Amino acid sequence: MQITLARPDDWHLHLRDGEAMRAVLPYSARRFARAIIMPNLKPPITTVAAAADYRRRILAALPEGVRFEPLMTLYLTDDTPADEIRRAAGSGFVQAVKLYPAGATTHSDAGVTDLAKCDAALAEMERAGMPLLMHGEVSDPAIDLFDRERVFVEQVLQPLLERRPGLRVVFEHLTTKEAAEFVAASDGRVGATITAQHLLFNRNAIFRGGVHPHYYCLPVLKREMHREALLRAATSGCPRFFLGTDSAPHARHAKEAACGCAGCFTAASALEMYAEAFERAGALDQLEAFASFNGADFYRLPRNRGSVTLKKESWTLPAAVPYADGAELVPLRGGEPVAWKLRD
Ligand code: NCD
Ligand code: ZN
């Protein structure tokens, strides 16, 4: 059995920079035509000028003859000026602005402490139709880690949508039933990405017989009922749910540590894992819209030409691949079989 899809895009990707970027970029470029590139570098990409330089570095790192379009984003801070948003909207290569609540995840310390401080920038985004991509978790340590997405919907997202009725938002990497239902019930200006790991695994995967740090990402995997709700959303045919891997590489030593980093590296098999999730749900016929059409339509970009073919054929994901500074990178499910294989 095999399926052919219009060439897909990844609407949420961490490529890092330098040698790390050169190590991971080919996996994404082989599968996806374009990707929304997350700006959480150190220091973060907060200006159009920095985004332009980062974009050039990505293009320069592409293997010979490979075509891949990095869609750039700006990292929103408490003092992002409205002017910077105007420049971004006019740049032709910055597609969105990313909200990291300060302290919510990896490299979010420069993030937003209070959205009220971003009002001028948000007003400009609303005017320009530039989407706000949200890491949808509150960072209040008093809120239980597993409740932070639900509380974000109530305390941040809902009030923001009321205050800015024209603002377009993408709720990134959904992990809960509440968030999926909120997006499904919203109007056309609210989209959402869903990762492959949140469609395939629940939080037991992190703890079965000991701690499995490579299954730890943020927002963290949730209960089975949430996974089921996400799978229903992704396969529902609703055009506002789309593919975003959130592939987030960290060296093995940074994951397998007393205080391990959040992030799953999935770029080497993400498309194949989505196929597995959709097949198990009996919804392979919905995969193309989710992976190849819905995101482009939401971002008002043309759909891709060309196609990719996946074959139902088991292969073993490498247990580790080379990363930067001589370190290794362990893919999520490294050393284990994957049911679908990308054909050249
Ligand atoms: C991401 C990273 O490592 O940059 N980590 C993660 O667990 N997803 C940051 C993020 O998207 O939250
Ligand atoms: Zn991410």
C-alpha cells in the first residue's frame, strides 16, 4: 500500500543555528516544501533584520539542489515596536510573530511578561493580518503543569480574541481536549497545529518503567482522552487544524540529564508518524488536507506543487544521528520501527 500527497509543509519547526542547523535541516527539507521557523534562538530573532540574516543562513545550509522555503517569524517581546511589525508585514518573508509567555518553555526568558505591554504591536498585527503564533500555556508556577494550556485558553486567549476582534492566531502544538474544542468552535481567524507525538502518545510514554526523557516536550504529553480528542480534531476535516511537528532538537547529553531539556526531535520521521496516526484512526484520506492544504490556506500562501509518496513498509529509525560539537541527537522512537517509509 502507498499514498501520494501534495508536497506538505511543516507549520512549526525549530532548526536552531550553525552546525546544529546543518545537521537537522536535511531531514525537514527532504519531506517538506516550507516550514515556519521558530525564532527562539539565543539571542532570539526579534527584528526583521535578524530574521533576514537567519533566513540567509538557512538557505546557505541547504544541501546542493534541494529546494526548501523557510518562512520566518519574529519573537514577540514586551517592547516589540509597532514599526517592527509594519516592517515584518512588508518584508515578504516574515509570515508571523511568535508569543512565548516568559518562562513557559525552552529559550522563553525574553518572552512576554504581560500581553497588555504588547498592545501596540498586536494592534498592528491585527491591521496587517499577520498571525500571532502562540505557545498556549501560562507560566505561573502555581498552576499545575498539566493544566497550563486549559488555563491559558480561559485567562489569555479568550480575552485577547475579544479585545482584538480582527487578530488572526495560531494555537501552536495543541495538547488538550479543551484547546481542540475551543479551536473547533472558533471562527476562521483561529488555526492550530498538532504534533505527531501528541497524536501517537499519551503521558504514560514518559514514565513507562522509568523516565524516558526523549518523550519530554512542552506542552507535555497529556492523558489518553486528550490524545483521542486531538486525533479527532486532526482527522475531522476542519480546515483550521494543520501539521506542525515542533521538532525541537537537543543534544543527547542535554536530554539525558538531571534537568533535561524539553523538546522531541521528530524531523527524521514526523511525516511518517502522522501517517501512522491517521491510518490507525481509519482516516488516511484526511492526511493530505491536514499536511498539505490547511496550513497554506490559513497563511494565505499558495498550495505546493509536486508530491511525496509514503509506502507502508517498516524501517528502523536510527538510534542516534550526528549533531553539533561531536554530540549525538536521539530521535523520538530512535532504534524502533516506523510503519511508513518515504519514497525517493
Ligand atoms: C521547544 C524548543 O526546544 O525550542 N521545546 C519543546 O519542548 N517544544 C520550545 C517550544 O516549542 O516550546
Ligand atoms: Zn516549538
